[in-house]
Amino acid sequence: MSENTKPKFASRGSKEAIETGTSFQPKFDAGGLIPAIVTDASTGEVLMFAWMDQDALALTIETRAAYFWSRSRKALWKKGQESGNVFNVVEMLIDCDQDVVLLRVDVEGNGLACHTGQRSCFYRSVPLGAAASPALRLTPFGEKTKAR
Amino acid sequence: MSENTKPKFASRGSKEAIETGTSFQPKFDAGGLIPAIVTDASTGEVLMFAWMDQDALALTIETRAAYFWSRSRKALWKKGQESGNVFNVVEMLIDCDQDVVLLRVDVEGNGLACHTGQRSCFYRSVPLGAAASPALRLTPFGEKTKAR
């Protein structure tokens, strides 16, 4: 995306600087990516999880619209470019280790964040209190809500 | 951790089965890990982000207490084992691609989820609307709250 060879972000400092300092020193993994958690700025609901490369993170900061790196397509993408469900970033947070970002967003368009047409990507629950086995069955949100 | 050689989880099916089915088919990455987002079950606040291997995921499901895989220590760990801040899992959700889990938890002990002594690991915000540069400065939550 960018031909700019100047560093976009500060390099990693000491553990103390990373955890308690105010210098933004995001860590990208061996593949050059940092995980991004996306929540609804109004409700706090977790909507999506995706990955960012340096360009995606820089563009998100600069434009306040969320960009990600698609690992399957190996390409930068702007969320909502096709669907219209652009993520307007209200606040971006970084975690203690500075290796995960959290985006609090307002979703444009029809407000559906998941490509399957659900509001959130997390629309099925995993059973708890049972032994792990290949027979475990998920419960779709609608059914669970009815059962409550 | 486990000498059990029986598969703990179903193998991956078709895209349709993964996205719309009810068979739990979690995807572990090349390193054998799946990302886990942790939120406060009462407030919805994102508390932490960590990784699980198959054993951590299986133990979390079976015991309803959150286990993770430490990539730095290369070891399974039970959250709160030392601090007392055990995560009691109220609900576990899986995303559309079944490659990320979301844990809604009640935090035992003093309720502080982050090892730095903060309630949440996400206690600093990243400035928005500026060009990315090594000079970007984070704003600690306390200061931001005061400024609002």
C-alpha cells in the first residue's frame, strides 16, 4: 500500500515503557500483524475480531475508519467498502503488552458487522461443563434466547 | 498436559458447516493456538486477550474456569492461580469462522484482570485523526476521564 519507508510506529522499548509508558509501541507478530478486537461503541458488544498490518493500523488511526489485513486474500481492506457497513472508530485502545488493539466503533449502513449477515460474528455459544469431544454442539443465539 | 490421544474437538468441515452449523469445529493456528477475547459478563467490558491451546480450551469448557497457553512461558496456565483472580466463565461464544473464542466471565478475588493491577488490560487510548508516526502518545484512562 505505502511506499513510505519511514517507520510508522516507535520501536519496542523496555517492558516498563511498554506497560506503563505513553509511547505507542505496537507489536506486530512474525507475520507482521497485530490482532484487533472490535466492539460496538454504544453497547460494548464484541462485534468482530480481525488482523491489522502496519498500513491498516496507520490508516485506521489517520482516517478513523477501520482497515484490516485479510490473511486469506493477502490484502489490505477497508471494512464496509463493499457492504457499506464502515466502522467509524470512536476510540482505539491498546493493551498492557501493546500487542492487541481494541476498536470501539459505530457501524454505518445496516449495522451488521458480520459477513454472514449477523450483527456480531459471535452468534453461537459453546456448551460448558461437559467433557471436550468432537460431539460438542453449538447453540445459536436465537435458540438460546428463547430457552432462557 | 494431556496424554489423551483421542481428538478433543471435531475436525474442520465445509465453510457452510463452520459458519452456519452447530458442530463445534474450533480452528487452531499453525502454532496450535486459538485467540480468546475475555469480557466482563456483567458490564461487557473487554478485560483481556490471550491464547488457548487444545488443552486450555478443553479444560475451560470442562471446568468453567479459564485456562490459557502462555506463549512466553510455553506453558498451560489457569488464570488467577496465583493472583486469586480466577475467571469463572458464564458463557463461551465462537465466531463465524470458528477461529476465535469469546469468554464472558465473572472475575474472582479483587476483580483486577490485568497483571499490571488494572481492571482491564486496555487502559490506554491511541490518538486518532493524526498521521501515524513514532511520536504518537497514548492517553492513560484516568487522564482521559478527567479531561472529558
